[in-house]
Amino acid sequence: CEVAFQKNHANMIPNLMNYGNILRSTGDLVKARSVYQRAITIHEMNFKGGQQARQLEKCKAEVDDLTHKIEELEFSAKGLLNDMPDVLARKHLAPADVESQGTPVVVFTDIGRDVDDEMALVILSALKRKQLLNPIAVITTLSPQRDRAHLARGSLDTMGMADTPVGIGGRGGLADGVELEVYEADHSRSSPSIYDSGMELACQALESVPPKSVQVLCLASLSDTALLIKEHEELFTAKVKEVVVMGGVMPLESGDTLKPDTAYNNNCDLPSANFVYQKCQELGVPTVTLSRWAAYGCPIRPQLLDELAKTKHMVADNIRRKSKHSIDQLWNKVILPSDDPRREKLPSRCDVKWFYKTFCGTEEIPEELSASIWTQVEKLNMYDPLAVLICDSSYRSLHFSSKVKTVNGVPHVVVGTSESDTGIRDHLLLYKEYSHLFVEALQISLHEPEMPLGSEKAPDMLVEETTKIMNTRSRAA
């Protein structure tokens, strides 16, 4: 806030309220009260009597309630208040209530590589508030995985999910000494509530749920999921009802079993990807694979990110800035020769022609290639947010169609099998749905029920523009 806004600017108030809520949920009640008191001071400096009255009333009510709770704690157990964050960090996970809190989900993410992982957490927060999904663990993978855990912790906290534990996973298939970039964010932070062992957190999370109730959501390399199965096969089989993978599989008719293709997440650690698919089919654990074709079938306009940033939420603002950076990074890998090691794990099919068709809505390639491509980008593909939506059965049945391969009597679902079969029922309806979920999640986490003044376009108004882009895509195909 101090960096983004002038001193005592009114736009700091929603972020301070969010920060106070985070501090309260982690047990730091004294600091939470001081943050709300600062929000009150800034409010009184910027608004006349009656303006933004609900915001002021909320802050004052929080201060009164926190004061009452602090006095109670001081009376009942002297010194307990200062130790509370450490107590919370070391406690075992409480049993998950599936009926009242939604389907428990364990998430594996390489957040910080591109923005769709963080956007997936925004969608996850919206579905958590609707009590459809209950994230019981978020585990970061891909070196430097500790830095990714800091980003995940900060993102979850600012989205009102401070009660969701974060653990540090493995290297994600990278060799020792190799690290891939983690983008910067002001909300990225270390925390005593981050588990040093993501595997230990995953096991605690599985132990806290009823049999066959949890979904494992893989938004990254399948290295950690493979390790979980190898080291805790009995626990995995007993508690997991479904593994949802953002990746891809070989054509369904190519064999008797499902096998991973060369999608980026698979490519990061192909042996682990092969192992996970093989073991899930052997153990009778259903899988759901969301392919790149599904993401291509429902892109968003870059302008949507501008609208989200108008909420003044730090996550939305960072996502908008980092999107350009991520696209330019991808572009500068795409223009390299297919055997250049600087392409990292990018499949050879991802060339200049692919980029222009996927992101620019055209197959016409200019003679001279620029180092920055952002001004030509017409659409962005949201891979991981769609994978989150797939986890909920109601969203899945409403917005997605699928093909099924049955192995040993167990269905394995694939959403998006080709360019002509994206698995998206109605791209405009889905676009409208997740646009509203993005905005709703950001507003609620900032205690702002309405789109801020000055917003030029509501997400609905971008639907018409998206239609034009999708029609352009269809003609190009």
C-alpha cells in the first residue's frame, strides 16, 4: 500500500481492512486492532460525515470487537496472545467438515511462473466462500519452491484464506542447482505458518478428511504427486476421490490406458507424469485432465485485467503487471531455436506461428519480430482457473463437456481433446461466470461489495469484445 498509493490515500483503507482481517485470523489481535485504527484515521482525513459510512462503521466495529477479545485473553491467560501465532503454526489440522465447508482440495502449484496460478487462487477463494471447495493444503513445487511458498502464503492471506496452510514441496523435476524465476509481489512474505515439508502437510491434510473425499489438484509438475503416491500409497488410495490435472494426454484411442502427452506440466517431469497416470489407473483412483485445448476455447481479453485492477486489490494490480512480463518472457523463449536450452521445458510445437495464433488471433507473422509482443496480444489463456472450476461438480456439468476412458471399471475424464473439441460448452457463458468470480473474490476480500467508482467497463461489457476475438479465432482455424 505504501508503495502503490500516496501517504494516507483513501485507497489504502480497503487494503488495510484486508490486512487487519489477515492479522486477526493468524492470532495477532493487537496489531490487527492498530491496523483498523489506522484505517479509521485515514477515513476521517479523506471523507466528510456520512461518506463511505459503512466502511467506517465496519472498522470501528472491528476495533471494538478486537479490544473486547484482547481483554478476555489478557485476563484468562497472561502472555498467551504473543505466543498465539507460533501455537497456530505448530498445531495439527482440524478434521475437515465436507458437508458444511465443501469438497476438500489439496493443491500443488508452481505459482510465480505465470499469473494463472495466482488467478486460480483467486477463483479458489470465491468457491471457498460459496462453501463449494475447501482448500486444506497448498503445496508449492518447482525450485525455488520456498520463494513460491512465500508468494502463495501472501496471496492466500490477501484473499482472505489465511486459514489455508502452505507447504514447501519438491524441485518439480529440476536438476540440483537449477532455479526458475519467481515473479515479485509486495504481498509475498515469509511466515511461521509455512510448513517446511509439503509432504508432511499433504499427509496431515489427507488424514483430516473422510475416506474418498479429497481432490488432488495438480497445477504444476506431477513430481510431488508421484512422491506422495510412492511413499503413502495406502493413505492416498484411501482418501483421494479424484486427481485433477492441468496438462494433457495422448489421444484416447491410442491405447488401452491413459498416457500423458507433452504438455508443459507433464514435460517438467515426464517420468513422474507417467507414474501418476499409471498408478491412478492401477489403484482405481479417477483422474480428470484439463488440456490446453480447453484453455484455448475460453480466452480472456487483457482488458479484463485492467478492470480487476480497478478494485485496488494488490493481487489484481500485481497480476496485471506481471501478465505483460510473463507474455514477453514466453515470447522470448518461443523465438529461440527448438533445441535451445533457454527454452527450458517449452515443447517444440510452441513456435512463433503457435504464439500468434494462440495469443494474437492471427496466423500472419510479421517479417520483423519485436522483443516485446504485449501490444499485439488479443487474448490470454487461463489454464489453472479453469482447472479449479472443474473441481466443483456443478460448474463442471454446466460449463464443460468431456470424453471418458474407462480403465478397470473406473472412468478417467478428459476435457478438451482437440482444437475442434475444446470441451467448453458455451465460451461466453463461462467467460462471464469466471469474470464475475474474479471480481467478487477481490471485492469481498477488500470488504467492498460493489465495483469501485471510475470503472469504465464491467466484466459483462467485455463479453461482446470477447465474442469478436472468438469469432476471429474460429475463422483462423
